[in-house]
Amino acid sequence: MLRAFVNAFKIRDLRGKILFTLAILAVYRLGSFVPIPGVDSGALRQLIDNQANAGGAAQLINLFSGGAFTQLAIFALGIMPYITASIIMQLLTVVIPRLEEWQQEGETGAKRINQITRYLTVGIAILQSTTLITVIQSGGGTSALYGTQLPQGVQLIPDDSLPVRALMVLTLTAGTAFIMWLGELITERGVGNGMSLLIFASIAARIPAEGANILQNGGLVFAGVCFFG
């Protein structure tokens, strides 16, 4: 495998595609650490340092976002809105004759379906980001996301004004749209399927942290069973 990887770098075009893909993945991981505006960084760090096991849904979203979800980064929603939109479009293709006709048209129809999927992804991202900000601001969200609460009088989002909320929703939605664009760039100019590589990068980035949690809570034997079957 290592020999094949080395040989790939000897081919100029393939080397360029691999380096381009790695650069896009680096940008994607960088966005997982840039916080959205309006969040108290000190309070967020306190929550992360005292974090217990999050709930099932929050843990799943955090896994597919590469840890950006609990850090409330600009890529906090990750690729999940796009996955949801793609599933919805696949279901609608079965029940809506027009979409089924587009699917049978080949590349032209696929472009139309992909365009609708993009719009649907943005709509889902707006809904999810609005829900996330509302839940956190309600007071119970920190317990669901981090398994712990902030001290009395400390808020994760100090400014509860409408403009700040709108800016946070806009940032999260733009982050999702940017991820979608990065995935398409990899597919067009890089190596492999862009969305699949972004999902892989997110899950791979969480392996050290999840492994440490398993080792801490279940011990060495349990960790070995989880990772090696």
C-alpha cells in the first residue's frame, strides 16, 4: 500500500490531485476549530473541559462533524444537512414523476436534482442551526450537548439579541454550504468522492478522543474489543 502511494506521487497529474484533496481536507479540519460569533469562548472552553458523555443524537452529530458540533464551530452542522437532503431527494424521486424523469435523463437530469439538493440542504441547515441556537439559549441545551451545566449566571451565548442570533444562524448555514462546495471540489478536481472523504475525515478525527473515552470508561480490554472486534 505504501509503495502504491509513493508511485502515485511520481505521476504529475495524480500527485496534483492528491495534494489538492489533502489541502481541501486541511481547510475542512481548520473550519472545525473556528468558533461562530456570539459564543463566549471562556464558557465554551469550560464546558468542553468538564464535558461528560453527551446524548446519543448529539454524540452522533459530533462524530460526523469531526468534533465541530460541541465546539460550536462554523462547521458545527457538518455534512448531516446534505446527507438528510440527499435521502429526502431519493425518497421524493420515487413518488414524484417529474424527478423520476430527470433521474432517467442522465447527466442533465442529475445536475437538476443536485441543484435542488443544494437548495434543500441550505433550508435544512437554516432549520437545524436555528433549533440549535434556540435550544442552547433556553438553558437546557448545554446539558444535552455536553452532559454538564455552566455555573449560575454564566451563559454560553451572552447576547440574546435577534441580530446576534441571525448572525449565528447565517454563519452555521454558510459553513454547511461551504462544506458542500468543498466536497464538490474534491469530486471534480481531487481524488475520490468528496462527500465520502469529508465524512471519513470527520470520523477519523474523532478516533483518538473516542478511543480515550472508551479507555477511560471501560478499560483497556473493552477498548480492544471495540476497536478490533
